[in-house]
Amino acid sequence: MTDRPATPDPRPSHPAPETTPDLSPKNPDWWRQAVVYQVYPRSFADADGDGLGDLRGITRRLTHLAALGVDALWMSPFYPSELADGGYDVADPRDVDPRLGTLDDFDALVAEAHRLGLKVIVDIVPNHTSHQHVWFQEALRAGPGSPARDRYVFRDGRGPRGELPPTDWQSVFGGSAWQRVPDGQWYLHLFAAEQPDLNWGHPDVRADARTTLRFWSDRGVDGFRVDVAHALTKDLSEPLRDLGAPELSGEAALAEFPPGTHPLYDRDEVHEIYRDWRKILDAYSPPRMAVAEAWVPGARRALYARPDELGQAFNFEYLKAPWDADALRQVITDSLETARAAGASATWVLSNHDVVRHASRLMLPPDTDENAWLLSGGRAPAVDPDAGLRRARAATLLMLALPGSAYVYQGEELGLPEVADLPTEVLQDPIWEQTGHVRKGRDGCRVPLPWTTTGPSYGFGANGAWLPQPPGFAAYAVEAQDGVEGSTLELYRTALRLRRKLIEDETLTWAQETPHGVLQFDRGSGWRCVTNLSPDPVGLPAGEVLLTSTPLEDGRLGPDTTAWLAR
């Protein structure tokens, strides 16, 4: 068998669900309980055989998403970029990287997605630009004190010759958050040096973001994922203040400051920006949705999700929760209360382009240093892939049973594990170089998808892939699982088909008495979810078994297994 990247994906054996999201103005709240599939464009499908995924590749594989049963796709950045940070270094927020296609290709993608009943969400990156952006290039040419530099955060350095950074602020990727330019000034970059931070106190910056929102909304986009939504506004009052310790520059230090006052993150002023954005988004019919990537505590996260702001925010407490019944119950309860307080629906996510895939992560002992595990090539400790997949399937059915929106990362429907043993010479994530080879980075979750069981890139494209795929990927390929009873792909298809029929409201009621290590809750529409996180099989409550993540064991729910039952 040969690769088949140059022809459209054949109609899958499982047709798209008959019930599709309402695309009309009659249902402006379609997002409240949607299942959204995240596409990392460079790793999804390669139509032109250059080793890099592209827009035409996504379009040709949209039937896979329709057959899967998701409601929407969210695309990580596809804009012009030198890929200093995997596409999040954006040189032009209103165009397509020529290696990934054209605006016509984007329009064709949106049209095909809508034809299949899929909404389209795009990533926007408002905190920073690429250093290749025309504004930043203009700022470099214009020199110190120029109006062009005011759109960014330029400052003179300290020391007799200005040779020291203006403050001790640290980059998320490691090292100083300041970079010196040839004329002696320094500019702020909370991420890679190729990603200069914008000055959100400047009217040009705010006006340009409004233009970007309208540009993509006018092209039919249904919503936006807002990157680093909590970092736009900063305390830039003079003199800039040191923080005193490197760790105080990060999001983890928010608890060390009164709420809304950290110099770099989650400042109260940021909400004025999103209230302004909401007026633009609501001017469309139906209104465009938005979801915040805000790594902040739950009570603060609720502010971003208010109806007059972005409307929804990612729930990272759930992603970070250990595989423990008590911990998960508390996180779920708190998350639902936080969303309810904001007037939003909760969000649930297990994997994305920034974290270790949950088929591997959930098997790591709670005190594992994930970076050390990656540096060991996934060998210390070793992860049993079969046990990891079993737990991942149970976690997925639990997540899909919860009220709210579920965000699914590409490849998790295949059960893909983290590729922890990528050779260091192939790493692309800037974290590897910027930390002096101390942190391995996020490449292991971004390895291109396997579509077929053979070929130079397992159907990803006609040639190789920009990151090497391990030989074991053949067993996870769509071709290997399509129509195979019990496969992870068929589990996702069945679960999403059932979910559409079962979900009616956003309520959840916990069972009063359950065995130790078991989570059980009822949904208001007449079904219940039971997850066994204990080491022993347990009996099931009364009800018709609709679906289980792994087969029952003599009628009992085995360890690391979830069941859905009709009441």
C-alpha cells in the first residue's frame, strides 16, 4: 500500500452524524456544549509533500472530523511565521503562511467545514508579534524615542553603558525577558526573543487587533482562541520594578501578589480590552465566540469568561489534575461553580499542543518531573503504552460526559502517546535552545499524525514529515483503526454520536455513596457516568450500559474504566 496524500480522503465508513450544529443565528450559544477538535496545522496533513502540514491538507481530511462527530475545529496559527515558536511568532495576523497555502485556500477550508456542519475557530496571538512584523522592523529602523518604538516595549538598559537588562524579568522560555538591539536599547519578550511584546497602552495596537477580529469574522470564522489572554496589559510605569527573584516573573507567582496586580500577568486592565472586543464579536450574526487561554486561578479565570468579555476560558486545573477520584471530583465541582459564576459553560481538555499527551501523562507518578521524563526519552520511569491507553480512554469518556465544552487535541482519537524519545538534533521547540538544553520542550506532542499504515510519513504526506514519526505509529493510524470494533477511533466516534443524543442541559448531580476511588454522577437528561479509578473491579449501578471505555469484567467495571449508563 502506498501513501494517499494527494487525493481527498475517501468517504469514511462512518458517515457524518445526521444531527449537526445549528449554523444559523437561531443558536448563538452553540459553543456552550460543543466538542472542539484542535488542529495543529503543521502536523495534521501535508497536501503538497514538502513535509509540513498545510491548509489544503486540512481541507482534504475534514471528512475525518465530520465522521468523528465533533462540532468545530480550532486551528493553531497558520499565519506567516519563521516558526521560532511553532507559528506563534506571527509576522502578519491577516494572511496565510505561503508554505501552508493562501487566503483562497483558507476560504475553501471554511466553506468545506461549513458544508460538513463544522464550525471554525482560529487562534489569534495578541500579546506579541514576530520580530519580522513590519511594525517591529520599522521600530528597529526608526531608533530610540521614535513613535514606532512606542508600539512595543523598548527601554534603555542599566549599567554604565546600558549593558544590563532594564529589569530582572524572565522569559517563560528561560533566560532574560529582554533582548538588546544594535543601537543599545532593549525590548521586552515574555516568550522567545523573536516574539517582541506589544504595548497594549498604544492606540495603534488596539485598533489593529480590532481589524484582525473583523478580518477573520468577515471570512466566515465562527470564533477565536485567544493566546496568552492574561498577558496583554503590563505595569510599565516608570521606573520599571524588579521582581527580586526569577520565579516571580512567571504565572505561578500570581498568588504572591494581590489579585490583578502582578506586573506582567492577569492585570485588571486587560478586561477593558475584552469588553471592547465583545462589542465587535456581537455585531455578527450569530455572534462570534471566543475562548481565553488564561493560566490563572479559577476565580480569576471566571472574569475572562463573562458574557460581556470572551465568554469562555480554558480550564487548566482539570488538565493538571492527577488520576485520583477525590482530586478530580473537587476540580470538576470547582470548575462548574467557576463557570456558573461567570455565566459561561465549563471547558474540559486533556491534551493540547503545549503539554505531554494524556495517554502518557496520566500514567506518570504524581511527583514525576515531566521534563526529566522527556529528557530520559520516556524511560525513567517507563510508561506501559497499553495501560496508558486504557487510562486515557477512561479519562476521555469521563470528560465527554461532563457539562460544557470538550476540547480534543488532534491524534488523541487515535490514542497517540507522547513521542518522548525524539533525538535532540531534530527538536524544533525554542525552549530547547533558550534553556541551554535543560528543558526538552513540546515537540513530542506535535509529531505529525499517521493516516495510513505504510508510506514515508504514514499518509501524512507524499514524503517525510518535519518531525520524525516512530515506527509504532503505524498501529495507531486511522487506516489501522477505521471500522475496527474496540479501537480507540471507534470509541471516540461512538461516544460523540451518543453524546449528541444524550446531552440536553448543563447539570450534574454527584452520587451520594460510591465505592472508594469511584466517580459517579447523573446528568439531567437521564444518563449517568461511572469511572473506576481504583485498582479493583467494582459493581455497576442499575441501568442499561450504553458504552464502556474497555470491556466489562464479568459484568463489573474494571480499573481505569468508564461506563455510560441509561437510568
